[in-house]
Amino acid sequence: MEFSLMILVPFIAILFEGLHRKLEARFQNRIGPPIWQPLWDLWKLWQKKGSDSLANENAFFRIPPVLYLISAIALFMFMPFFLVSFEFDFLLLIYITILYSGFYVLTAFASNSPSGIVGAMREIITMVHSRYLPAFRDLHRNQDNTL
């Protein structure tokens, strides 16, 4: 049962991504793409040939996507499906999440593309606002309670 579920997870995740795009467009008063759009995007990506750009020779352009994939797989393996039976340290989950985002940013910066740099800056802002600021806020609350 669990193995068959593991095989279906990528397809379900792709469909959820399509549903997320559709709902986000509806919230912005747009029609949005079809739910199957991520599958079409993957198909188009797999049909592409290699790039001949100068960035392709850069080691920082070639290595971080592999590390990004490894950290994504590690994050998936440590993700608590049932929070009651989570056997690992919660900090490990947070560190892998930060590592995952860090490789994403490093790959975008190494691409030498203006769009990639803008996307990397957005990811950094998201990382700071969604991970670090709440942690500092909670740390500050805990210090106030102990005084």
C-alpha cells in the first residue's frame, strides 16, 4: 500500500500544483491555466535539447541543480506524514528546508539571467519572511516570558 502511494505522489503533486495555479489565478480575478498545465510544462521541458550558453561551463551552474534535487529528495524522505510518528529531530527538517532553498537561490544566481536573479531575490525575501522573522519573533516572545 505505501509503495504504491509513493509512486503516485509525484503525479498527485503535479496535479496539486496545477490546482494551486488555478486557485491563485481565481483569487487575482483571472481565469488561469488549465489544471494539467504543469504536466504540459514537464513534457515541453523534457523535449528541449541541451544549452550551448557560456553559463553551462560554470561549475556553479551545473552542480547546484543536482544538490537541489538531492535536498528535495531528502526533504521528502524526512517529511512527517504522520506527525505523531515523526522519529527525527525537527531541526533536521528545518535545516534541509533551508538547504533546499539555498541551492535554489544559488542555481538562479549562477544562471547569469536577469530573470533568474530576480527570482533568486524573491526566494531570499520569502525565506527571510517565512522562516527567519517568525523564529526571531518567537525567540523574542520566549525571552519576554522568562523575565
